[in-house]
Amino acid sequence: MHTPTFEHLLIASDGHTATLTLNRPDSLNSLTNEVMAEIIAAADWFDHQPDLRVVVVEGNGRAFCAGFNVNEFRDDMPQSPAGGRIPADTGRLMADALERMAPVLIARLHGHVVGGGLVLAAACDLRVAADDVNFFIPEVDLGIPLAWGGIPRLVREIGPALTKELVMTCRPFTAAEAKAAGFVNRVVPVAELDAAVEELTEEVASRPRLAVLATKAHVNAVTSQMVGTSRAWSDGDGLGAALRDPEARAAQAAYLEKINTRRS
């Protein structure tokens, strides 16, 4: 089947393994509605490849993903090209599309993994991080809740208490802490990241496909009963409400001013 092309993604596949590369390096691979719609389309294509076992999800340039593009924060966001109930719902659709894929997803994490980028990583099955990765969930500082099914996915991976702390305090955390909490499988020096991802990819892809994919489906079925990611259906409503809240809007304005000052 012909490999699709996208404006903001790079897709490659050799039949057994594939890569999905976020290709907006100038914006640290920040997510827009258009980018997330492309990820949804790519996930659907991957899911129809008959012998695909592993997809590596990565970011081009200096970061894995800097999260939702803060310059698009407004209460009149354009309609989602992915057909969500409301524009703010696109991220949930993206995370759900990735998590529903039959192949195993391995996130290759480097540079910055921020906000929605962390949700994107959490939707993957396995995660390999460079030892200099900076994890950061700034949503509360922006006056908005962590949406897109981020809360149940983090509770699933690291537990409720640490989820509350990291989301409510917005404090950065390291790859070492993420490994200790169980969020990442392996932490390696930056220079060894590609080799480590390739090694894990081969370890999974070389096993019988039916057994590997059944294991993923079985684990996901169990954890779906534990944390209920389907309850995130209304996340977009909470995000939309926050975008209209006066205190939240003031927080967003202050955050954006701080970001723009740093860049100038």
C-alpha cells in the first residue's frame, strides 16, 4: 500500500516496523488541530498494514513535542479538521486513535516533552528517553485543566498522587524521575538514544506478531477497566470553559507574555 504523505509528519515503513515523525522543528513540534488530524489519519493507515508490528513515534529537531501550540489558545478556535464535537476535542481523538492502534507504539523521547506532548507519549505503549529530557505539564499555569485524556493516562502510568502533584504544581521533572515513577521504560545517554530505540524495536518486532499484539490488546483491556480513559469524552468541554474563564484568561495572557519575552 502506498505510504501517505503529510504536511506536518514524516511516515516511513519497511513492512514490519515504521516511524511517525513530528516534523515541525521550528516550533519544537508543537501540536495544532491540523497536526493532530494528520496523526489520526496516520494512525488509521498504520492500523491497516497487514504485517506491521512496531511504530516508533518521534520528533524532528530539538524536541519530541512542546505540546499544544500556545499561540492558538482562544475561545474561538477553528473547527477541528478531525471532526471532533468541539475544536478542543481534537487532542483526545488523537490520543485515542494512537492507543487503539494494533501495532506496538514506542515513543522516542528527547529534548522537551511538554503538556500535550506528554499525553502523546502516554498514549504510546513503551517509552525510551534520553537522559536530558525535560518533562513539564504547564496547563494549570495556563489556567486550563490537563485534557485529551491526560489525567487517566497519567494515573494509569504513575499513580494518582504523583499525577496530582505534577499537574497541579506544574513543576518540571527529569527522565530519571520519570523512570523511577514507571513512566518510561529505559533512560539512556543522548548519544545512545537511537541505538536503544532500535534495540527495543527489534526485540518486540522479532517476536511472533499475533502473540505480541494480543499482549498489547490484553493489557489495554485490563487498564481500560482500571482508569476509564473513555471518561475523558468531556475533557474538551472543561478546556473550552477554561478558555472563557476570566481568571484563566488572565493566566493565559501572563504565560504567553512570559514565553514571548523569553523568545525576544
